[in-house]
Amino acid sequence: MADFLLCYITDRCSFPGDESSRRARLLEKIGEATACGIDYIQLREKDLSARHLEALVHDAVQIVRRGESGKRRTHLLINSRVDVSLAVGADGVNLRRDDLSPQEVKAILERCSDRPAARRTEPIIGVSCHTPEEVARAAQCGATFAVFGPVFGKKDAPEIPPAGIELLHRACQNRIPVLALGGITIENARECLQAGAAGVAAVRLFQENSIAHVIAALRS
């Protein structure tokens, strides 16, 4: 699974301690993930104000840029907030299904970018999806990839039924990379790959374990 795409979704509130401690621990994890060559880090800190989120993203961008090994580049994506991503120079965004469309986001970024056209890089746009039809729409609208789930359920939301491997397989029939999300473990990640997933996205898998160990196990 060497080419398996991996996405660490952040949740600083799951760390113990006060806000300062949780923030510091999150930035440490971002540095760890970058050093290990993870493909994507999705900063999903929905409770923060725009000002505090922008400050956190600024620090995260600096850590990611300093930690790049040159072998695999880590891309930092911001959950939903196109304005913050643009202001701080992140690599892109991950959109909810009720956010702006990828086409609209690309138009905003193109219009607001002050770099010459020849030096602009295509923004990375992920879209969170819960049905194969939503994945199809994301593909039609020009998303870079889709995050599909919950495949195996959500520990903090047991009332949401798992989509299952069969539905993941259907979602993966669209012409867009699909990352499986929800209850992902080292043991069941191979099932997702066999169903057609291009990779996996997770919070706890990366945040509660040694990222180096997890990535080595997944890419072995």
C-alpha cells in the first residue's frame, strides 16, 4: 500500500489540558505527521473564532513548510474556511457537502491570488461525502478528492449508521480519488483499498498513536 493516500484530521479538543496545552500538542502532532511524509493534514478546529483559527493555521503552515523532507510533500488543508486558507497560504480546503462548490472555491482563489498566473498552483480541494451520489457531484465539480464515510461508524456518534464496504466500493466507481473515513484501523484499511479507496482519513488513528508507526504499517 505504498501509494495509499493518508490524511490526518485534527481535533485538538481531544487532547488533555488547557487550551494552551492542547494547541501545543496539536502543533507537535502536525510536525510529527509532516516529518513522516503524510499526504494531507486537514485542520478541522470548528470551535475556533476566525482570529484564533488564522493564528493556529499560520503556525501550522510554518511547521509543515519547515518539516518537509522532499520525498513526499505534506499538504495542509483548512476545513471549510476558504478565507483563512487564502489569508495564511495553506494548500487548500476541505469542504462540507453544504459548503461552496469546488468550482466556486477555485474562482474565489483565482480572483484573490496576487501571484502571477504562471506561478499559481492548483488549489487542493477535498469534499466530505456520505453517499456515492455526493462523490459523483464532487467529481463533476472539480474536487481533488472526496472523503467518504463513516465506513465503519463513528465512535463519538454511534447513532450514525456505518456506510459499509459495499457503499464505499460504489462511491469509488467515480473518477476521483476517494479516502475512506470512520472507524479506520491499521487492520481494516486494506479492506478499504480492496474496495477501491485511494487512501484513508482519520482522527484517532493518527492522533492517539505514533504516526510513524501507523504510516509504516499502512505503507508496508
